[in-house]
Amino acid sequence: MTRRLAPIRSLGLAALVMSATPSVALAQTPTTQPSGETPFSSMAIAREAEDNCRIPKPPADLAETAYLRNGYRAILRILVAEEALASETCTCLLDQFTWDQALDALPRFQTSDNPRLPFKVLDLYAQADALEAQVVEACAE
């Protein structure tokens, strides 16, 4: 008797799956267009107005790994923040710096002789965050 129930159970499961399919098709599709009415299922994040002075992602040809590129980006953030503090200016100084300057500054931030891991990116991020916070604080006064 149990042998006959297996096909019925399979048929019931198949009917349940098929009945759910139309509702899945009607579900709202996430978009990448940031707006005030972006559905929660979307991962799109609207850019803030102050992003115009944010250090951009480094070009892919700057270094062979993302780890190195992220480190150079953090170094450039540090250089820009240090210059802003030294010059006591609250304007964006990003246009005065190049990726070559970040590469040239490597010896100052280097913590290892390993060419694939010459620095600790998380430490560089922390240093950049602290310096940028100082700039924000100084400019708020």
C-alpha cells in the first residue's frame, strides 16, 4: 500500500511547486537605479552628495591584486588628508594627487618585504579614517 502513495506524494509536491511558480514571476525585480522608492530587495545604494571628493577605485592596471590596489587607495586617502591638515584647507585636494604619488609613498607605509603583501591594508584604512575624521573636525570649527 505504501508503494502506491509515493507517486501521489510526488504528484502533490510537483503541484505545489508549480502553483508557486506564477507568484515568483510576479515578484518585484530588484533594480540598480537608486531612488527613494527602491525596494528593500535591491542592493543599490544611492551616492551621497559629498562623494565628489571621495578617492575613486584605483585602475586595474595599477597593481595585479585587489589587495594592493586597496592599499594604494588607502595611501592616497592618507596623503590627501595629511595635505588638507597641513595646509589647513577644507576644499577637496584630490585633484592635486595622482596614483603615482601613492606608489611613490609605498616605502613610508611598507611593513613587509613580501611584494604581494607589502603593507597591512586594514591598518592603512584605520589611519586614513582617523586622518579624515581630523579633517572633518577641523573643518567643522
